[in-house]
Amino acid sequence: RHFAIKEEKIVVVVTGPILPKEKTLTIGANKVTVPTHYYKVILDLTPPRKMIGFILPNEGSDKPLAAFAVTVDEVEKATGLDFF
């Protein structure tokens, strides 16, 4: 949000959970699987177009967001999804 406002860019943001291959931890009566990580993929539509991905563990952290930066290909590999 800060990047989009400060730089007056047009950005698309997709975020979601990364679930474990096997249900290792569930919560509630419906046994909802707890994600091990979350991802965020950002596409900057302002020329030249750029993309960046983030994979964040499902736990607290004092690290800066940049510590979790990865390629979009890495997010695609971790999620099985194809972005943009």
C-alpha cells in the first residue's frame, strides 16, 4: 500500500495461505488446516512491469519484510499456482 501510494503506481496484490502437504495441524470442530506460511505476490503494472513475491511463516517475526522477498516463481512452486 505504501509503495502504491508513494510512487503513484498501479499494483495488483494477491495473497493467500500455503498449506502443508499433509494436515499436520488443524483447528476447530471442522478441523481446518492451519497454513504453515502465507504468500503475497505483487505486480506493478506501471511500465516497465515488475513482480515480486513474499513467503512469510505463519508466526510472529521482527525481521523486515525484505527478508521474506522471493521470486514469483518460488511462490508458484510453493503454492502450485500460476500468477499473471
